[in-house]
Amino acid sequence: MSVAALLLSGCSVGPKYARPSTEVPPDYKEAGQWKAAQPSDAIAKGKWWEVYGDPQLNALEEQVGVSNQTLKAAQAQFLQARALVRVARAGYFPDVAAGVSASGTRQSQNKPVFGSTSPVTYSDVQLPVDVAYEPDVWGRVRRTAEAARSEAQASAADLATVELSLRAELALDYFQLRGLDSQKQLLDSTVAAYEKALELTQSRYHGGVASAVDVAQAQTQLETTRAQDADADVQHAAFEHAIAVLIGKPPSEFSQQSLPLTNAPPAIPPGLPSDLLERRPDIAAAERRVQEANAQIGVARSAYFPLVALTGSGGFDSGKITTLLQGASGFWSLAGSAAELIFDGGQRRGINDQARAAYQQSVDNYRQTTLTAFQEVEDNLAALRTLQDEAKTQDAAVAAAQHSLDLSTSRYKGGVANYLEVTTAQSAALGDERAAVDVLTRRMAASVLLIKALGGGWNVSQIPAI
């Protein structure tokens, strides 16, 4: 009776799983005014890109989930992992095979017969069913299924990580493109201004007021800026092509309307560091793989215990098909066995040591993933705070440079200064204006990276149960 109960209920060998501990700071060092705040509703709902209020970005992001090939590949990988769970769970059930056979035999009439006689010609029809079952006495199947389930859940989190990365990459390319639109707008207007300055200098030269050196300096300034304008076109094309690939389109079929950056990034409250463990899909994937490695220890441990097998067969066997399904034609057999490996040269011990080392590796990877997540949040919080201060300083520099250019231009027109002073002021003004655009672009990028670092509204509850 006790043996039967053991076969039915079984037991699982190997350590019970507990989530690894990791050091979590009480607050973010770089959080500043957002210490107690929570992410906005738009981020919490998953469509984090909507916090920017940009219809063009919204439309592009919607296409990622439909057409991006990298995301489709990740989805297929998840489906593979989920199918392997069904494969592992098949071990809970017996293997059943059924068939049918029919034969006719005619023996030689001159065949020597010893002891008894048999008919010269006879038929045999069989309808057998064979059953083989290995009871999961030591939990090997359960641990294998647990490992497969954990890997499938890790694959689901990997899929969320890929999607978050692709959407963040799209947003980064989009804001870089808009930053280039701002640079292009600035350079176009500057080229137009420098053309007028060249015309003024040439007019003054023909009037005998300016020298040929002034004309050459104005011409140099104009051509240099035209070259910078052309270079912005090259970068613009590269980002436009990158966006096309992200939304699953050939670059030749995609173009983006010019839209210079104007607005500062929205405030992105980071929440609490403890929440990050539940909001980062890569952390969840690492944790699931720890559980998978823990289950594999149980699988390795089960090899130390006897292998129990049950087999059975039954069916019908008759010389005539008309009597095949009669009770007298039935047959059956049952058998059970248990086998224990006595000596393996240390193979099982080696497999167990490997499983434990793999578990420790997965724990270390989990803790490193967590540390990296905290670092990414801190990096981008610091970047946003510093860039906000830098933007204010840069705006003041732009205003001062423009004032200096206005003074130098007035002095040149009044014959007080040479054109070198004007070109110097022009270069400083253009450089400061381009730097201001660059700072705004970097602020937008840092806000996207912060949202990505915070998990983009994902939550561990979104992992399927499987």
C-alpha cells in the first residue's frame, strides 16, 4: 500500500526555489524633486511614447508592433519556448501505442512435426494496445516541466525587453531626426543670412569701403556653413532610413515630414528603486532563469534514485476476424521494474556540480542585471537634471552671442571694425545656437532612455502563467 501511494504522489528532489536577494537602495541618488512621485498614467499603461504628445511619433510606434521583423522573431522564439513546456509536461502521461495486424500462413505439408500437429494453413488477426509509463516518483518530470515553464516565462520577458528596446530605439532616432530638422532649419536660415552678408561685403568692396579680404572672409564663412548644411542632410537621411527599418519598411518607401524640435521633454518621475525589480522585463527574465537553474538541480539530483517503469499490453488475437472481438480472443499482460545505476564513474556527481554552478551563475547574472538597471536610471536622471541646467546656460550664451553679432555687424557697417570681427561673432553665434539644439536633442534622448530604464510601463504581472 505504501509503495502504491509513493508511485501515485511521488516526491520532488532538489532545493526549493527562493528568489535571490539583491541590494536595493532606499532611493535614487539623482532623483531630486521626484523622490516620492510615481510615473505618469501614460507610462503606466504601456504606451509611454504618448507622454510626448507627438502624433507623428505615436503613429510610428504603432507600426513597430505590427511590422518590425526583429520583434516578430522574438515572438516566434517565445512560441518555441511555450511549445517546449508542452513537450516537458507530456512526461506526466503514459505512452500508448495501438495497431492492427493480419497475416496468413501456409506451412509445408512435408515439414517434420514433433510432439503435436498444427494446421498447414492458418490466419492470425491481432489488435494490440501497448502502454509504457514511468511514474514521476522522484519529481524528475515535474522539475523538467518547471524548468521549461520558467524558460518560457523568461522568453516572454525577453520578448518584452526586445519590444521596449525597439520602441525606445525608434523614439531615439525620431528625436534625433527632429533635432537634425532643427539644425537644418538653423543652417538654412544662417546660409541665407550669410548670403546677404556676402552681398553687403561685395557692395562695400565695389564702393571702395571694404577690402578684398573682407569679401574672401564672407565667402569662406558662407561656403563653410553650406558644407555643414549638406552634412546635416547626410545624417538626416541615415536616421530616416533607420526609422524605416524599425517600422518594417524599405527605406525607399519611407520619408518623414520635417518637424524641428521645440518643446522640452516631459517630467519623468522614477518612482522607488524597489519598484524597479517588478518593472524591468530583463530583471524578470534573469529571475525566471534562476528558477529554471534551480529546477535543473532537481533534475540532476533525481538521477541518484531508481528508475521505475510500468508496462502493459492487451488486445485481441484470433484466427478469424469474425471472432476477433470476442472475450475469448482477449489477452493482456502487466509488468513493473525498478533499476538503479550502481556505478557511473562520477558522471552523476559531475552533472550535479554543473547544475549547481549554473544556478550560481544565474544568481550572479540576476544581481548584475539589477545593478545595471539601477545604474541606467541614475545615469539618465543625472543627465536630465544636468542638461536642464545646461540648457538654461546655453540659452543665455545664445542671447549673448547674438547680441555680440549685432554689435559687430553695426560696427562693421559703421566702418569701425573689420570683417574678421564679424565672422568671429557669426561663428560664435552659430556654434551656440547649434549647441542649444544639441542640448535639447540630448534632453529628449535622455528622457526616452530613462523611460526605458524604468521598464516603459511593463510589470511582472504581464508574464503569462503558462
